[in-house]
Amino acid sequence: MIDIKRYNIYGHLRDFGVPSSILDTVFENDEDAQVLIDAWQALMADGNSEDEASQYISEMIFKELDLDKPQSEEDEK
């Protein structure tokens, strides 16, 4: 059965440009997935919206992996 919490986080991070290959790798490892889920829940508990949590975590992923964040159409406006 699909874990709705994981699916929700996965979807939000995809919306913020995190490649599915990276997310698949994280979620395939239960320990890594739990770190990500804990970080997400901590941000939500601090009063952040799902989008704010996704933005923060996606920025951390791009920084830690030294990847360029894809440009969105909104960034170009």
C-alpha cells in the first residue's frame, strides 16, 4: 500500500523541481526517507505551509547535491 504522507511529500518536491530520480533514491532507503519526512514535519510544525516546506527542502537538496535548480516560467517573468 502506498504511504500517503510519502506520496504527498514526493509530489510537492517534484512541483519544486526535484528530479524524480533523486526522490526515488531517497524514498527507496527507509532511513533517508525518514530523515526527509522528519524535516518536512518539523517545518510544518513550525507553521510553514506545504509549499514553503517544499521550497526549503528542495533548495537544500539542490545545494547539498551541487545541482542547478531548473528555471520555472515564473522565475523568468
